[in-house]
Amino acid sequence: MSSISVPWSDKPLEMDLPDNWSVQQTADSQLSPGRENWPDRLAAALNKPDTALPLAKLLAARPNGRIVLVIEDITRHSPVPKILETVMREIRCANIADEQVEVVFANGMHPPMTAEEAEQKLGPEIDKLKWHNNPWSDKKEYVSVGTAGKIEYFVNRQVAQADLRIVISAVCPHLQAGFGGGFKMIFPGCSHLDTIRPLHKLGLTRSAKQLVGTEAEKNPMRAAIDAGGRLLDEYNGVTFAVHYMLDDDDRPVHIGAGDPISTQRMLAKQCSIACGIITPAPLADVLITNAFPRDFDLWQSFKAVANTRWAARPNGVIICLSRCEAGLNGMDPPKWPVSAKWTRRIVRWLGPEGLCALLMRLVPSLAGDAGFFVRMGLQTIYRNPIFLVAKSLHDTGANFPGIDVFPTPEAAFQAAEKLLGEGPQKVTVFPAGGTTFPVPMTGPIRSRPE
């Protein structure tokens, strides 16, 4: 009998696999642990950036300017209070008053941050700095900074009119943009729905293909994000990025600062090396992906499936493990009377694209992130059965169309055995599926089940 262990709360989650299952790969990242002196390295990076002027010079040139800090929301796990301590020290050393500084959370269409959540992210600065959520549906709170391609870029007014924008975020694999970071914190993080919607359509084709881990030059969403960033800096002010990669204990490993585009590229290369994991042929019969560290809610947990699904063969079972501590967190799945098994049959009869088009017509409110996840979810269900292990959701009776929810890994394993049969099954495990992705050795990925 094989056993596996994955990160889980304050101690690992250990599981025994069925007797006929064998682990062919445990896909751990190659990230080295962060060093304790990372705040000193961050301070050095701010004034010896890889590109652009040092932060001190940018601040000195704007003694009476408005400074906006663009910060990730509660669904991410960066040590923001400690990072802010270093950034605010630079700002105050430039004799810029706290009243000139404000925080905008780059929550896009995520649920707005509560006062308690904002305090968790800002730490002691919560009493000194004004903060705002991104009001994605209120058009009067946005300005247009221009158009590129078929997208008009509507940016949160406070962000667009700032003299200096300081973007603070981790760089990690992203299911659609290849990698996070850069101007993605603003597009879509600080954008209106009319910009978020077309951004989330980019790269999605009738035949699903792997976008996570793709280079910027080959990624349509990243190209559009960067185009929006250039328009923003031409419109007003300048943007300075503070980027880093996190280890499993949320300590920065690699740190970069300077121009958002070139800094993001540099960190994305490091991320590709550390978090892109070569997967052996043949692909797995069973893929066990742990949503850690993106296991905050159901919305974020799905990203572990989207990131790692390419390590499973067509019709192989994907088992996603998630603590889902925030549950649905504002997500309101439709009441769905059809079982996951029959839902998948319907998707395969009608095809994911045809069914997605039908749903969009029937439920026009689906847009932005929601519409993107509907399309991606249907394409994934078409290719693979998905089992979600989330006790918090199972206990509340939460039901998501096309996905079976289980209270324990053992219950999901039994269901997978029943579906796949009693023969030997090859298993691939992604202990941190929220921030890692497969690099298959099998050639082009097939999107259609055999």
C-alpha cells in the first residue's frame, strides 16, 4: 500500500492509497526555502532595482504627489505587513505624509475585503493609511486610459490618477496569463467589468490548451495586460513593481523591483524553473492535486485543477484536495438537480463550447471571472471527471455542477476505484497544485477524451 503526504493546515495530511494504485511521481517544486534576511534583501532591491529608477528617486521627484499602493487581497498569502514596513519606511524617509498614500486592493471581481481582512493584510498600517476595494461594477469610479486591440482599458480612478503606483505582489503560475505579477495587479485587479470581461476571453479556444506556464510572448492575456500597463503609464504617473516568489512558509525567495513588465519577466523565468515540473509519460490515471496554498475558498481552489489537469490522461480522474476555509466566499453556484456523472455526459453530448454559449444566453449576468471559469470548467469536465475533497463544503451541502464533493480523501478514492475499475492505476501527486504546473514530455496535449 502506498502512502502520500501533502501540506495541510498546521500539519501534513497523510493518506493511504488503494492497494492497486502506485505513485509514479510526487511533483514537488524546486523552490529553495527563503532566508530569514529577506527584508534586508527587499530594502536593497528597492534602491538597486533591476530596471527603472530607484524608489527613493521616484519618491523624491514627487514630494507633493499622490502615492497608491496596489496590494493583493486576502486570497493570497504574502507577508504584506512586513513588506509594507519596508516600503513605508522609504516613503516616510522621502518626507511624504501618510495622508498622501492610499491602498487599493487588487481584488478584481473577488468579494470585497472586510475591515478585519484589510487589517490582516496591512498590519499596523491599517490605522495610518486609507484603503479601498476595487468597485468593479461602478463605472463612474473608473477612467479610460486608452484602447489596444479590441479592449478599452478602464482603470480605478484612484489608481489611474496617482503620481506613483507601487504594485506589490507575488509571481506564481497563472492558469490563463502564464504567470502572475506585473500589470496583472491592475488589469484585471483594478479594472472595471468592461475591461475584465474581454481580458478573460483571451487564449480560450474551442479546443482546450495549456496556458499556465506559457511564456509572455506566446500568451494572449499577458500581451493584453502589458499593453494596458503601457497605456496607463502614458496616461498619467509611473508604476513601480515590488515582486517576489514565496516558499511553502510564505517567505520571499527571489525578489525583484523596478519596471513592472521586465521585473515580472525576470521572476516568471525563475518561477518556470522552480514550479514547472516535468511529468513522465504516460500521463496519470489518477491526478491528486492539493489546492495549497490557494485553498482559501472554492474559487481559488479550482485553480489547482486548472493548473495541473494536464498531468492526467483523458478520462483519468482528477482529485482536488482543499481546506476551503472560506467556503463559497460569495460564490453562488446555481441549484443543479443533475448528478455530476450525468452532467459530464451532457457536456460530452453537447460539447463544452456549445453548452457554454447556451449558458451565457440563459444567464447573461455571467461575465468576467465567472464566464471564464464556466468555459474552463466545462472544458475540464469534458476531458476528466473531477472529485473535490472539501469537508467544509460537503458538510454544508454545497453543490457545484459537474463536480462530486467528498468529505474525506478515502471517500474520493473509493469513488475513483469504482469509476476506473480494479486494475492497476498510475498516480501523480501535486502537493502544492495552487502554485505548480506540469511540463509534459508526451508532446502536444490532447483536449478530447479518447
